[in-house]
Amino acid sequence: FQRSSSYNNYNCKSSRNKINPSKFPRSASFTIPENEEISDKLLVPRNASSSSPRSSIQRFHNVNSRFSSLLRSLLKIIAFPNIIPTSCKWLTLPTHLSITPSLGRKVTGTLFGHRRGHVSFAVQDDPRSEPVLLLELAMSTASLVKEMSSGLVRIALESEKAPGRTGRLFHEPTWSMYCNGRKSGYAVTRTCTESDWHVLSTVQSVSVGAGVIPVVEDAKSGGSEGELLYMRAKFERVVGSRDSEAFYMLNPDNNGGPELSIFLLRI
């Protein structure tokens, strides 16, 4: 009896909550209020609730498209070729010959020159790179060979600091030269010529050594300067200050060979 009473109560509730389709027409007329602001893209009022998933997705696509167009506009404005004007020469990339590499503690030094001509000293950070320093010393190659036969050579180069002129120590044009305490004359800083580069490229595979480079005698010169000699070794570079540097030749395996030191001083 109790079970049947519960069943009847359930049926009463179900019949009370049951939806009758006949109470609702098949087609309902939908009128838009005249004073309502309507979006031209969505068929809903602007102040309607946008919590439905479809409206959220539509809003996301609209924001994404606006952001993409804004990003493309910015990329067009800040394009790299448009920033750099063609008239700015200082912004152009230099060639490998104009780049001055930062020197390390150990560099490659080459002394070369004709026997009766002036000896030159070239400093390279890499054996295949352009020399960062090229000095024409105020002594002949034969005199330097004679000095090195004694086992100790100290070459001091002094340059006067001109007022109002600033720059790297290697850019000083002229130097007063002293060899083992005796004044020898004036050394000059010069650029690397084709003949200089021919010598450096010929001995670039030599890490340590000395010898003679065969040259073609010019008919005009008549071979008056003699054969071309070279000596190549590793040098230890020591920086004292902005106005002083020193290069000490490193002897391989500490075999007690000749000692050569070159000092640069701007006073």
C-alpha cells in the first residue's frame, strides 16, 4: 500500500511538470525593439550577454585578427632596411682588411727585410690575418742580425704625445728608436703593402723559424738591397697602460736562443 501511494505521488508530480507542446506555437514572431542598439556583425543587441561559447570564440577571432594586422603594420614600420639610410657610411659593414681584431696575450711577430734595407716588424693576432701593427725600424736587417748574434736585443720606441690627439698606441706615426741603449734614428708606422703581404703570406705556415725568401730581382734596382731575410716567432704581449706596451719573443722549449724585446712608449 505504501509503495502504490508513492507511485501515485510520483505520477502526479510528473504530470504537473510535464510540458505540453500544444501550448506553444510552432513559429514564434521575434520583434526587435526600435530603441535597441544592434551590432552590424552579430544578430544580438550590443548590451546582450556574451557568455555563450560561440560569442566568446567570435570575440577571440576578432581580437586575434586585429593583433595580427597591428603586428604586420609594426613590422613594416621598423623594417631594418628602412631604418638605415643609404647615406650613412659609418653603418656599413667593414671588409676583413679593415677589421682590427683585439689582440690576445700571445701574438705572432715577424721581422723581415732585405739584407741591406730597413727591417720591418709585423704583429699579427692570427698568422693569416692582416697585421695590426707594422713598423719600419731605423736599422738594416744586417745590423739587426749582428745585434742578435750577441744574444740580447732591446729595442725601445718612444713617441711624443701630441696635445689634442688621442688614439690607439699603434696609430702613432713616428717613433724615436733606441737599440740596446743607443739611438738608431726614427721608426715609422706604415700600412701593409702588397710586397709586405706577399712576405707574410709566404711564411704564414711557419710558426717559429728564420730563413731566406727567394725574390725576383728587378732590373732597375739591380739587386742592390740583397736577399730577403725573415725571422718569425711567438711574442708575449704585455700592456702596461694605454701609452705603453711590450713584446717579448718566446723561445721554443727554452733553448736559450737570442732574446728580443720591443717596447712601445708614448710620453
